[in-house]
Amino acid sequence: MLRCLVLLCLLLSLAAPLQAEENAVKPVVSYPGIAEIAPGQSDVAEQASLLAARLPQFNDLGPFDEALAAVSLRQEELTRRIAGLGDIAEWSFERLVEVKGVLGEQGGNLKRLQEQLAARIGALDGLRAEWLARRDHWQGWELSLTVPGVTVPHEVFTDVQRTIHGAVQAIGEASAPLVARQPKVTALLEKTTGLASQVDLALNALRQGTFRKTAPSFASQAYYQQFNPRLRQTMGEGIAAVEPVDGEFLRNQGWIAVLQLLLALMVAMLIRRYRSQGVDNPEWQFMLSHPYAAGLFVAISTLSVLYSGSPALWRLGLWIVAAVSSAVLISGLLNNPRKIFMVCLLGSLLIFSMTLQIISLPQPLYRLYLAGVCLFSIPVLSLLAAINRRNNQGRITGYGLSLRLGAVVLCAALVAQVAGYAMLASRLVESSVQTVYLGLFAAMAVRLGQGGIGFLFNLAAVRRQHFFHTFGDELIRRLKGLLKLLIVLYALVFLLEVWGVYDTLGQAWAAILAFQFTIGEVTVTMYMLVLAAVVLYVSIVLSWVLRGLLESEVFPRQGVDRGVGDSIKTLLHYFLIFVGLLLAIGAAGVELKHFAVLAGAFGIGIGFGLQNIVNNFVSGLILLFERPVKVGDVVVLSGQWAHVRKIGLRSTVVETFDRAEIIVPNSQLISEQVTNWTLSSNMARLVFPVGVAYGSNVAEVLRIMLEVAEANEMVISHPAPSPVFTGFGESSLDFELRVWLDNPNNLIAARSDLGMEIDQRFREGGIEIPFPQRDLHLRSVDPLVARTLRPDAPGPL
């Protein structure tokens, strides 16, 4: 008995903590009372009706099944086509890139279908969880009412549970067809991913084999054994395997071609209209002579990037149009027939090589073709280089150096081809030709783009706008520079695709933007740096535009004082730059807390060696807010008359009347005495002293001086000019003419005009302006000097 009691105590002691823990974790749920049963039942019935109306949307799988059927059919066609092309490892680089793009598009379609299924199933799972929670709530509610003295309407709870069960069952029935379609989509996606992986492996093998011997040399018998009946069959299979431009591609991306055609026609019409106006612009002559070629070039260059997964024949057509249009434009730009010949030769070679790659010309024949190209081009390039050097008196120009470099590259390609390094030879020839044409495309795009910018902003309708009239030239310069930078960056990134570093331009951009490095604890990616640079540049441009709009549009209409306007523009500029800098730092992934140490070091620097800089900075802020000196003021600094031209945060630039610019530290304008003639008013008083001979008529002098002042256009009438008799001088009667001017810039000119007119009037009136006179008394003079001065004076000689 004692043993049983001890065992029972032990069990109770173990169960007590578990019960306490369960009570502590389990939240206390409060349920409504009996009065809420009827409204709750109505709410459940209403939610069940809404669910019944909503579930058909999930069961409508017609569009999804159509899309899945189309993707499945496309998958079968791709599988059949890939199987018919033979071993993937033996494909050409062009075919691998093409198939990879097609598989990527197929994989994207499958992922979108998978995401649609996942979204619908996820929504249904959310509804199911909601109704299960509602079921648990009603069960707990019914149990909470089971107490003595309370009559529970169990039939209501049963009816509600039946409604909830039906809703859960309906949700399950709606989820079943969606779940059943998931394995099919997943299987198609896995198959597409597997094929894409095989293509990636083949591409990597081609890249790794660039510097390896991948084919028999021309000197070996194995090379010539490849020329057998099977070679002709392989060639026919390659031509037959070229994917045509199907209707699906035209339906999905045909709008891009239409947009390109419309853009080309619009550009051509604008050029023809510009040419009909008789405008003679030598820089645009090549484009004015070939408007349709210019339109096609612009349309192909700008909108071709919108295509995705385009067939090889379509890409070949775009290249043909681009090569022909650019060759026509370049021919109109160049005057040297040999350069024109080189451009046409390169274009023809580029198009023909791409055609051979698209049809997957068997490797022995393609190697023979490249060897023939090298044998033909090397002497031609050498001859053209020699002619160019002779025409330039033995000097090697950039064009001549390019010809020699091309000959060297072709020699290397020929040697590699003969030795069996087929991949290296193909890469050297194809990529070199594409690089030259890419450079020509970029140069032509820059020229056309800059010309278009100049044409647009020089239109009369645009120039009539005050902002463009004032800042149009600066805006054109900025836009041209930005356009050139973007085109050059695009061309440099495109070179990575041309030389086979990446398969596509998008992949190259993604790899560049994903490049990262670590500084301390901060990881910075190239995307962050590019985003930070863009944010900072946008803040600078926005500051410039807003300041230009304020100066040209807002301030003149509102009558804002020039000094106030300059202060507002300066503060706005520094505020936007500061905000842009903070945003750029945030975009670069650098938190402001990392600048705590820098701020401390900056404070120590201020204490030791940056006092003057900080003093000038604070003084600049005082000048902008207090405005004791404003832009445009006439000031006197250390005896120098000058105009205030610019107030910065560190220094102020003033321009003397001699057109010399003086950079004055801001602290000097705050701490030292500065004479500001235009601080509160532009009025300035001129005091002109005049002296006349003793005996002159004082009243007449005053009258003449007053008449001269009143007749001068630079002298204002209020306050009135005032001639004053100031006293008796040593040699003259002294007067002052005191006049007021409305502009201190006229002080020197007014002084000159008044002086000339007073002198003229005094001469006419017979009033003499004396010169200083002195009486000299000599007490002790040498006798010889005295005899010389007065020969008749008594005394010895």
C-alpha cells in the first residue's frame, strides 16, 4: 500500500509541470455566447455561398489546358528537332546558341504555367485552412456552452458543421484537377532543363576547346578522309534542320517587326522633309543622301534588342538589313574608295559566314572556307596598308595600323587552321570581322544619334521655349555625351558575346552586374555601383534642370530678386546633391553607421588642419542665408571695384572692371570690411569736385554745374543734383557737384561725362579753372648765379 502511494505521488509530481507548461503555452480562447449563434450561422451560410460562386474560377482550366497543350506540342517538336540534328557535342556554336535560346523560352513558358498552378493551389489551400479554422472554432464554441443550466441548440451546430464540411470537400474537389496537372508540367520542365544542360555542356566544351587541337591538320590524311559521301548527306541534313520562321514567332513577336518598319519610315520621312527645306549640313550629308538606309539602320539598331529566342533565319535577315544599310551610309560618309571596298567586303564576309554557320556547314568544308578567306584577305590587307602608307608619305595612320593588325590576325588564324586548331581559327576570323563591324555600327549610331539630338533641339518650335533658348546648347552637349557613353558601353559589353565569353548579351550584362567584391564587412556588387552612379548622375542632372527652369521660367515671372534666386538655386543644388549622395551610398549597400569612424576622423581633421576650410564653408552658408553680398552686387575689396559673379560654399568669385576674376575666401567677406554699393539699393552718389579762379562769378558757376547735371542721362532727378560752394582754396574757389545715379556701374562713365561737359561750359562762359600757384623767395644765392639771372645787378662778376 505504501509503495502504491509513493508511486502515485511520483506520477502526480511529473504530471504537474507538464500540465503547467501546457496551460502556459495554450492560449485562452473566449467564445461568443448563445446570442451570437444565429448571426454566426448566417455568416457561415453567406461565406459558403461566396465560396460556391468563387470556386468555378479555379475550375476554369480551359485557357490553361490550351496553353499546356501548345507547350507540350512545342516540346515534342523541339525534342524531335534536336534528335534529328545528331549529337549535340558536334553542333556549331551558332546552332548551340540558337537552340539554347529556344529552350530558354520554352522553359520560361513552362515556369509561368507552373507558377499559375502553384498560385491557384496556394489560394485553395488558404481557403481550406480558413474553413478548417472555422470548423475548430464552432467545435470549441459548442463545448464552451456545455455547462449546467444552458440549453445548447446542437442542431444548429450540426447544421453549421455540415456546411463547413461541404465547403472543405468542395475545395478539395477544386484542388484535385490542379494537383493532377502539376506532374505533367514538372516533367516537361525537367525535360527542357535537361536538354538545356546538355547544350550548356556542349557550349562549355567548345569554349574550353578554343586553345586545343580539335581537328586533324591539313597535312594529315585523316582530314582528307572526311570528304566522303557522308559529308554531302551531313550538309543536306544541316540545311534541312534550319528552323523556319513559323507563325507562332510572328504572332508573338511580329509586332516588333511592324514597329521597326514604322520607325524606319518615320525616320526616312523626317530626313526627306529636312532635306526638302534646303538645309546644307555637311555632317548630315551622308544621311540626307540615303534617308531610307538611315531609317532602316536606326530601326534595326534600336529595336532588335526586343526580340527573344528569334529563329536563326530571322536573325540573319536582321543582320543583312543592318549590314546593307550601314554599308550604304558609310559609303556616303567616306570619300576613299578603298575604305568603301573594305566595308562592303567585311559586310559580305560577315553575312556569308553567318549563313554557313546557320546551315551548320560540315567542319571540313567550313575549315576550308576560312582558310580560303585568310589566303585571299592577307595579301589584300597588306596591299591596302602599303598604299595607305605611300599616300601618307610613309606615316602609319590608324587605318593603316588596323589593316596590318587584321593581316596579322588572319595569318595567326591560317596557321591555327592548318595545324588543326579549328576552334581558335574560327574564333579569330569570325570575331575579328564582327568586332570591326560592331565598331562601325557604334560609330554610325553615335553620329546618327547626336545628329538627331541636335536636329530635335534646334527646331524653331523647341527653341522658342525660353528654357531651351537659354540652356539648349548645354542640354544638347550633355545628351550627346550621355548617348555616346551608353553606345560605347553597349558595344563593349557586346564584345563579350562576339568573342564567345558569354552566349548572349543578356547573360553578359547579368554576369557583369553580379560581379562583387568585399570591403571589410561590406559586400559590394557591380549592380550596386551602377545603381549608385545612376542615382548620383540623375541627382546632378535633376539639379541642373530644376535650376534652369527656375532661372528661365519661374523667377522672371514672379519678379524674384537675382540675389534671392541665386541663393535658392545654390541651396537647391547642394540639397539635391546631398540627397543623391545619400541615396547612392544606400544603393551601394553601405550603411551610414560605417561612416562613424570617418566622421570622427573628420572632426579630428577639423581640429588640426581644416579650420580654414570649415570656416569658409560656414561663411558660405552665412552668405547664402544672410545675404550681405549677392551675385551681381558691385563691391569694393581692398580698393578693387568688382562684380560678384558666383558664391560657392568655400569661396566667392568676383570680377573686376578689368575683367580679371578674383577668388575670395568666404571668411574674408564675413570677417573683413566690404563696401557693397548695391546691398539694399542700386542708387549711388557721385561727388565731383571743381575749382575755379578767384574773381569768378560764383552764382554762374553753380548754375552751370546744375544745368550740366540735369542734362546728363545717367543722373536721376530724385534726389535732385546739388552743386555746393565748399570754400576758398589755396589757388581756387572750391565747389562740389553732388549727383545720384541709378546704377553704380555708371560711376566712372558719369564722372567722365560730367567733367567734359563742365570744362566745355566753363570755356564758353569764360570761367577759368586755375592751376596751383606758388611765390618763391630766395635769401641766399651764389653771386655767379645772381649775375647770370640779372646781368644789370651791381657787384663783381
